[in-house]
Amino acid sequence: MSEKIKAKALIFDFDNTLVDTHSAISGAYSKVVELISSSSGLDSGYLMQQLLKAQKEVIDDVPLVSRQYDRKAVIKKLNENLSLNMDEMQVEKLAQIFYDFILEKIEYPKDTEEVLKALKSMGKKLGLLTDTDVRPGLKRRRLNSLNFTKLFDAVLIAGEDIPQRKNSPIPFIELARLLDVGPEDTLVIGDRMDADIDNAKEAGMKAVLIDKYLPPNTGVHEPDAVIHELKQLLEVVG
């Protein structure tokens, strides 16, 4: 990149930007499928295929403005689609197993903390903006379990700290306000074109897409840069 992106503050997404949530979700789904397979006798490969189909129906195909990443709803939809006859308590138990796995299985590159420290040494303000995990308090527990989150000057859980989620520019603007910087001096780093890049741009901010964990996804606006590893951010920011 010939010209570096100027910014006084950087706002980071959390899932699939700083941590590998994509792999954690796959592992959690495998755990759920294993339990359903053992009780129903259905093939685990078939169940996984149907679980992903259920996710597509209740999450992926829902417009961003009304999308909720509710994994209990996915399991409930699977239950309905396959007529598994699980009651509410059984569905809730599987959902809790899913979320417990997500809480315990948090993996991220070893140089994440070094990158954040380097940015702070450059005089940058750091913000963390993430959506609620649907279950109140779960996202904060996940954040608090990681040492590097202490490096952020401000943390905002959209949908909990404020009513609005990351389906609009409002949380981005609010976090910039908490960091005491203008949108024009703010750079957003995220993994989703629709939720991160588009809303950052709508808020008048610059944006960098990180494509390490998620498959390619689309949006309306173009990012100012695309990186694969978080450490590449140090080559992009000036």
C-alpha cells in the first residue's frame, strides 16, 4: 500500500477479527450434533448438514437489520425441521452446551497483544465494538477472559450497553464519541462487509477488512484496505 491510512483512533470488531470464532462455532455445532446423534440415532454428517441449513434459515438469510445470532433458535429450527420431538428443556440444554463451548474455546494469534500495544505506542486510541451474543452477559464474560481486552480505551457491546446493534452506524458513532474522536479520524477493523465496513463508511469513518476467518462476504462500500493477518495492520496505519 503506497499511502498509509491516517487515524487517531482504531475501532476493532471482536469475533473473527481479534479471535477465531468461526472455528469455535464449528466445534460447538459438532458437540451439539454429537449429542443429538447419540439420542436420535441419526447420522452425524446428515445432522450437521441440516443444522447448517437451519442456521441459514434463521440467521444467514435474515436481513442484517433484523438478524439475531441466536443459536438456540437454530437448534429449535432443526428440531422442527426434522421432527426430533425435543422439548423446550432439551433445546435449552443443547443451546447452553453450545454457548459454554464458545466461552471456553477462544483462540487468537499470539501476536494480537503485541499489535495492540504497538498501536498504543503510536499514540492511537483503541476501541472495541462488538454485538451482543444474545444471552445477556455472555459477551462481557468472553471479553473479560482475555488479557488483551484491557488494552482498549473504550469497549461497547451493541445491543447491551446501548439498544442499537451493529446493523446501523449508531454504535460506531457512539464509540467514537466515547473515544473523543471524530468519525473522520477513526478507522474500523472488521470481518464483515455488511456489518463492519458498510456501517463504518456510513458513519463517515475509514475501514479495513480482515479476511482471515470468514469466507468472502459482500457489502455496498469498498474497504480502504484488506488484510489477512492482524499484524499487517501495522503496515497499513500511519
